[in-house]
Amino acid sequence: MNTTCASQQTRWRAGGGWLLLALALLLGGCAISEKHPGPLVLGAPSNPALESYKVSLARYITRVDARMITPGRPQALLRSVVTLEYAVDRRGYLTGVRLFRDNGDRSADATALTSLRRASPFPPPSRTLLDSSGHVHIVETWLFNNDGRFQLRSVAAAQIGDE
């Protein structure tokens, strides 16, 4: 066997070992983390003052748009559920709104957005609720019956069948 060829094979094997080690280290850095987010805790609000302001806004929207409010209890199987996230500035003006969740009922989406915009400006929030940009962010859910009228979850009566 040729000594030049043997020495090239030895270098290739040694180099291949380093290559495999580098590849293993590189792929080891791509491992999937098994960290899971903490559990979603439903129940007591994290900020009672924010929850109180949210309820007062829901009552305000309900008064402004009274003709669209379902009297009594919402039906057992709702036509649509629309959740909006919206921002209110220090003077009570609606400064942003985002469709947070819906079920594809464009008419219900439009009604929820219209009722929110119609109610603005809102009662101004407490300064303690404002974030660094001078806004408070609220998430509210509109519960729609088959007739197109709604209740806001924050102030809604229990649904029929929820005794």
C-alpha cells in the first residue's frame, strides 16, 4: 500500500471524526425544549380595579346601545360569540380595536364593532390603570342570540340552561 494513500486515509478519518463531533454539537443545540406554559387560571381577575372599569364600560355600552341588548338571559346555544380587544386613552376615547376571537359571523362582528364605536368616548379610566403609552386595554365578549341582539359577558345574565 502506498504510504501517501495511507496517510491521506488517516487524515480523512481523523477529519471525519471532527466533522461528526461538530455536527452532533450543532444538532444538539437544536433540541426541542419541553417547557410548557403555565396553566390558564380562570377565576379572580388579576387586577380588581381593571375588572371594575371593564364592568363599568360594559354597562355604559349596554346603556348607549340598549336597543341591541338581549333582555333577560341569553339563549342556551348562542348564534355567535365575538371577542374584541380595545384600547381607551386617558380621556376615554377609543384609540384601537382588534378582533380577538370570532366564529366567522361577519354580521355579528360588524355589530360588535359598531356598538363599541358608538359608545365612545367612554368614562375616562383611572390614571392607575393606564400603561406607559397612556392607554388601558380591555378584552370584552359579545354574546349574540339568533335575533342578532347581544349581551356583554362582563354584565350578562346566566345563559338559559345554566342553573
